[in-house]
Amino acid sequence: MMRYLIWFTAMVAASHALSQSTGTPNAKNALTGDALVRALKGGGYTLVFRHAAREPEVIESNAKISLVDCATQIPLSGMGRAQSRAIGEVIRRLDIPVGEVIASPLCRTMDTARLMIGRFRAEEAVAGRNPERWQDEFKFERLAEIVDMPLNAGMNRLIVGQANAFVALAGPPILAEGEAGIFQILEGRRVLVARLRVEDWQVLR
């Protein structure tokens, strides 16, 4: 319990240093429903997902994780795989343009991106750690730089990471499994304009 409190305190502190928004969209900038769909179809947004649902009965140890051996990691559950496919189907049905797709090098994050979009590149910046030193402290400065980079005209960026990646960018509350935080750069600042849970995608038109 004490280790968790130390970790969470560090994540909150990091979020104040890195983010230019909060973990909940404010009324001035929030986008929902049809307005959100129209905005996404026009491009210019970065969607930061937490990986979809994990297998609840599997345990992993940071001391034993190997990024080249998925057996050392908690995988997606059958539900998580279905969630990833379902979100991808909605993105395609709504004709939302997706440019670069980036995932943490963990198997469950890469699998979420692959099942959702069909392509991705792995970036350790999304994990916040060097893959060869998995027990090091989290550092998300590079991820913040990626999210703040200009997008290709008319395209959106999609990033799949773990819960702490979003907290570092925007602060708590954390994303649920499969949930996305949607960011836009407004007047040079990173602003959270929406959060979409897995079930929210199914009601978008």
C-alpha cells in the first residue's frame, strides 16, 4: 500500500510538471456527441488510449518483465481484444482519419493498437521507461513532446499506453481500460477536450 501511495504521489507531481490541462475536460473546451465526431473527422487531435481490458487472473512483476516475451506480461483478455476491434470499427465507420499510431512496447498496448487500427510503431517514450531498465522511475517528458508535435493536415494521432501515461499528461483521474483522452493544441497549450470510454464509442454517429 505504501509503495502505491509513493507511486501515485509521484505521478501527480509529474502531471503538474508536464501537463497544461487537467484530467477532466472543462466546459469551455469540452467536445461531446456530434460536435466531437465533426471535430475528429477534421483532424488535429491526439487520442491517448489506455490499453483495453487485461486478463484479470494474470500477475506480472516489474523485475521479471521482458519486452520480447509476452509470457512475462499481463495480456489482453478476450474482452479486451473485442473492445479494441469494436473501437477500430467505429473509427472506420465514422471515417475518422488516423495518421501515426504509436504504442508502448508492452504486448497489451501493442495488441490494442494492432487490433484497433492494424498498424503502429512502438515507442519507449509512451511507456516512460527504458525497455532494458524496466525498474527505473517513469519519465514522460518525451511523450509530452510527441503529443505536442504538430499533426499532418487533416489527420489525428493515436497513442496507446498505460494508465500512468495519461496521468503524466493531464493529471488524474486515470483512464479506465480502453478509455481515451483526446487532446488538442489551443493557443500553444495542450488541452484535454474529451474522454471516451469503451462504451461511448458505440453511441457516436
